[in-house]
Amino acid sequence: MEPDDAAARICDGFERAGFEIAFPFRLAALTKFVRCLPYPLRFRLLGWSLERARRQ
């Protein structure tokens, strides 16, 4: 994402007086979902994703 696009999204969020400004949407939705998981499952998922990232 270009800095100008990010700045425009942040400004739009301020104008709407939203509670939070989160983008890109997919990443924000994924992190919110992961926060709802129980700790053992969350850590297992994060460990799996780190191993996968190291292999690439």
C-alpha cells in the first residue's frame, strides 16, 4: 500500500469518528479472529505460521 493511500484511509477514519482504524481489512480481520482463540490454539497457530515463513 502506498503511503498516500494509507494516509487517505486514516483521514477517512478520523472523519467517520470510528472507534479504530484498521487496514488492510483482511489482516485486521485475521488478527481479531486470532485474538479470540484460546491461548494454546493461538500459540500453536502462530508457531505453525512462523515455521512456514522460515521455510520460504
